[in-house]
Amino acid sequence: MASGILGQADLAASTLTTVYTVPSATTSSFSVNILNYSSSDVNIRLAISTGATPTNGEYLEYDVSVPARGVLERTGFVAQATKRVVLFSSSTGIAVSVYGYEE
């Protein structure tokens, strides 16, 4: 079972990106760190979903502003097999890390 960094991505603008998928027959406990390394505020969306395109009910954050050079961190997630951590960014300059463990 994996532990530590489970997934990382440098998000493209206006594109849904699956950063991490829980492996089959596995449960995962994890946190999500979202870093805005740009010089402008950027809006992000965060979902834990069953597919690559989240439904409205799967979003945990929607068009939340991450300030320039700021960090948004969400902790304490637990997800079952095949769930995906999907993010969307209104602009470039967003780096995402999902870290935790699988069992």
C-alpha cells in the first residue's frame, strides 16, 4: 500500500484534471494541498467523484479564490476504491499535491 505523495499535478487552465484515483480494493485517507504560485488570484474547483467529470453534488469547493502566492489545504478525506480527486483551475499557476495513505 502506498503512503506519502499519492498524486501531483500542475493544472492547465479551464481543464478538469484527475490528480489521484483510489486503487481498486483500497480505501484511502488523504489531504489535498493547492498552491497558487502565480502573481494573481485564481479560482479553483475541487471534487471527489466517481468519474473524470464530477456531478454538481460531488464538488467540495466551487470557484473558491486562492490568493496569489497562497495555499488552500483540505484535510481528513477518506474515499473508497475508484473515487477520483478532480480539480479545475480558472488559470495556470496552480500546483496540487494529494498526500496520505492507502489500505
